[in-house]
Amino acid sequence: MNVLVTIVVVSATILSVTRLARCQGDRVDSKYLDPNDYFLAGGDQQDRRRILQDAFNRYTIQQQQEEQQSRTGFDGIFQQRQQQPQQQGFQRGGRKFTTDEPEQNFETPGRFTSRSDPRTSPIPTPSVQQGPLTLSNSNIRQLLQQLDVAGSQQCNLNVQAQWDFETNVNEGTQIRALEQQLLYSEFQRKVFSIMTRLNLDNVIDPNLRRQLKFLSMPGPAALPQEQLSRYNRLINDMLAVYNSASVCAFDEPLKCGLRLDPDLNIIMSRSRDWNELQHTWIEWRRRTGQKVRDMFEQLVDVSNQAALLNNVSDASEMWKFPYESPSMRFELEDAWEQIKPLYEQLHAYVRKKLRDLYGPERISREAPLPAHILGNMWGQSWENILDLTIPYPGKNYLDVTPQMIKQGYTPAAMFRVAEEFFISLNMSSMPQSFWANSVIEELPGQPIICQPSAWDFCNRQDYRIKMCTQVNMKDFITVHHEMAHVQYFLNYKKQPKVYRDGANPGFHEALSEAISLSVSTPKHLQTLGLILNSVDDIPHNINYLFGLAMDKLTFLPFSLALDLWRWDIFKGTTHKERYNCHWWDLRERLGGVKPPVLRSETDFDPGSKYHVPANIPYVGYYFGTVLQFQIHKAMCLASGQYRPNDPNKLLHKCDIYRSKEAGAIV
């Protein structure tokens, strides 16, 4: 993280992180408080989930009665929501989402298209005898191979249906996507039933043991049908509240129906009116968090029941399982302690700038920052207040969009430039099927979910990107990011399906973001001819690093707090009487952020963040944000672009383009 140390030049005072918050009774006095799909980087997969959820609710209501008797074996399964891969052991692999989160037929080449009616399609699973299973290592290896093929077939059907839906949104594709997801969940349940009959103590081969371990951790799918239906119903109900929430405008009380995206996000990012921001912040939490609190309490109980069935003590252990580290919490907090001194300096500098704008009566010299004025509904990224805080105004933050347009860039050209970047690292070109099947522009007359995403179709040969690409710098970097996911797919495609995923839930994003760090440098953009005049001077460099810090560094304490808070609740160390108070305790201790008004236990402020009602783990985003800089540093050292203590080889100027040594690191 020392890539960001340059911002100390603009730092003023050091934030005192002494714990100042005191929860008095059931209240948190803000006066004393100190403080993205699978897989997002700087954003949510809300659009996709909202559309799927709405379709799900309509479909289940219509089908419940007529399907109940004819499909007894699937009773309750149509309540099964799509789970994240870190919660369903056998759903590793498949697609990857970008900006936080969540298969294959080896014998059928190319793209998979339409299949038979999913409601009557068989679910292939190995035939094994009933009762306890005692198998030799060779027989277990054979069983895993059978599960690998069957799982890949089911995965491919599922991913193909999801792709068809997201690239052509209509009622028919919605229903097929839901049905295939439910069939895949049923397949997982059958695999889990086999795993529960195996004695892992008899398995000597560590690789076989590890595969069986992943297959033995299905997450909530291990629940009995009645409890699984309850689990999904709670999440569905919370998401219904979240997705339907709207508020009224601050200065126009009759102007109601303002939704989070785009209305409230625009207000929080662009308004500088203290009272308007405070009104919007409060109302969003009143319409979301407060309404889901009781359901969240019930979800905690059901999640912990699922954890016991997965042979762990509580749901926090279930969420930590993919990281395979018994000391994970210590490691996360220890990493933050090493990063925090830099954050404290950034915090103090930003506080000074905001104090100058809003006045000392609203922002004290040594107080935490009010969460509503940080340019984001949750205060998780501060990049939207760069205009208020940039150290060198007039030394514009880099944007090559005008030059891209002038040079005639198209979405296809942007993808070809990205491919050439990876080829220059001695990595693979995109397969022909990628160019034939990917959707890189919005299709005329065909509704599409535009969230950029990279897809693995689980057949070791079909990989795609879906993106409504616009010719601008942001999308130019995103194209490289998404193609980095595909490169990762290509590099682990020979692994068994259970291993065809990131090394942990944060690894995919870390690799992709590390690539973005090179692509976004002035040096790389100048190499491509998108910057015509040198911007290599101290003001431009500090502004560049400052912008990076306002996006990535400020995100760390929020992303860490969100899951530390949930882990404490799952473990029972935080009781329902202190849900909200504990949340602000963590925001104070980790990030120096406070609520703009008094809060109490009638509030449920964490519930205003999508990942809480959706029950999606968040710490992978924290992990990925830290790891991307470590990967970037390793690649830059290998390429010779970075040398510690050499002013001519600074890390933030490193561009790994055309470095085969850096490509070998990836």
C-alpha cells in the first residue's frame, strides 16, 4: 500500500482514533462518535438481482398451486434463491460479476444452446448404494470424476439459462433462468447427501480430501426443506423491501418515488446541501433498514442452523470457510492496522477540506466525519467529493475520453486493445468463440442487463463478456478488468470443476484490479497515444494518487466493518439489543465515521446496504482491495518497472505492458 504514501504531502493533522463513542442506553450519541456475479469491484449486482427477484416472486405465485402435487420431489425448491459460490461449495465456477458479488460439459464443444424442458430434464448424479460409504482412494477419485462431469453439465445448463435471460430480458427467459437455478440447487443437495455418507478420515490423499471438503460445504442448501424455504422467504422479503424503497425529495415533499438508482445516488454524489444530504440519508434508512430488522434477526437464527448442518459452529465460520485460514479475523484486522496510519492522514486532510466548506459548527477539528457528506449513500467511497478535496485544482484528474472519441475508438476496438495488452504479457488471445458469443454493445430492441460481467460456461472452452460498452475511459479500463477475469478462467480451465474458481472469494477481483492499476496509469495511456502531452509532474501525480486513495483506501474500513459486524452477530457476541450501536462502534473504531443524527436501536442502518438483506458476504471485497496492490507490486518488481527507493522507478508509475516477466507472475 506504500504506493499511496505520496498523499502525506497534502495531509494536515493526524486523526485521533481513540475510541470516543459511548452507547448510552439504546442510543448512539453522534456527537461523540468516531467511525461489489460473483463479483463486484466498486458496485453492486443490484439490477440483475432485482429483476430476477421480481420475476421470481411473480412466477412462484402463479405456479405454486398447480406445481405442488405434480412436482412433490421439488416441493419448496422454487423458494430457492441464487446462492453465492462461497456459500455453496459445489457452485464454484461459472460467471464473475464486477462492480460488489457470487456449469460445464467437457464432452460437448462450443456454445450450449437450447435444451429440453428443464422441468423434465434428468439430474445426472452417480449411482451409489444407500447407507454409509467406505470407499478406497481410487474409488473416491472415480466418484469425484463422475461428480465433476455431472456438475459441469448441470452448471452449463444453468449458466446458459442465466446468460439467455441477462442478454434478452423477457418473461420466458426469466422463468427458464429461475428453473435452471433451482434444478442446479437440487443437484447440489443430491451431491451433499452423498458427501454426508463419506468418512473423510479414510481419505489419505490431501487433494482428494480438499475436493471432498468443498463438496461437503453446501451452505444453506443443507437445511431441511421447510427451513430452507423459510431462509429463502426471509431473504426474498427483505429484498422486496429494499428493491421497492423510495423516498420523497427534500425541497419538494410532493415529489416522491425517488429510487436509489439513479435518483438518490445522484443526490448523494452531487449535492453539497447539508440538509438535503441529511434528509436523503435518513429517509433511505427509514425505508429500508428499519423495515427489515425483525426479518434479519430471524435470518441470523436460520443461518446458524445451516452452519451446524455444515459442521461448523456458526454462520460466520461458514462464510470464512473458502479462505481456509483459522486465523482469518486476526489477519484482516492486522492488515488494517498496518494500513490505518495512511488512512488517518487522508481522513484528517479530507476533514479539513470539508470543515472549510461546511463550517466548524458542523465539523469539529478532531471529530469523526458525518457519513452523509462523503459522496456516497454508505460513505464507502469518497471519490465523488474529489472536486471539494483535490490537492491541486486545475491539474485535471486524467480522462482520455475526448481523445478516444477523436481517434475513432469503438467498443470492438477497445476489446482488441485489451486483448493485445494480455498478449503482450505472453498470455492467451481470446478464443474464437469469445468473439462470436460475447455481447459487447447494447442490442437494439433487445432488453439487456448492462452490468459488465465475465462468464465461464463450464465446458472449458466457452467464455464470454457481457457489457454495454460506451467509448469512454471508465469503460476502457473496465474492458481490461473483465478480460482479466477471462484470462483467469483460461488459466485454471484444466482443473476439476470444484477448483475452477478464484483461490478465494477475493482473488478474482484482486487480479483484475491489479491489471487496471497498470492500464489507468498516465504512462500506459501515453504509450497508446491517448495522452499527447506529458503529465508527469508533482501536481498531476499527487492528484492521481489522491484520487486512487479516495476510491480504494476509504473503502477498506467500511468493507471490513460490514462483515466483522455480521460475524459478531452470528457468533452471539453481539445481541439484538445492540445491533445498531455495535455497527456505529465499528464504523467509529475502523473508519472515523459517524451518523449525521442521533441513532437508536429502533434503527437498523446496516440494513440499508444491499448485501445485508441479500445475505451476501462482503469481506472478499476488502481482501481483494488489499491484495491487488500486492499483486501489482510483485508484477512491477518482476518487470523492472519498480525499484524500491529509486525515484525513477516509482510504483504508482509502473506499467507492466509488454512485460513477459510480469505475465509469468499473473
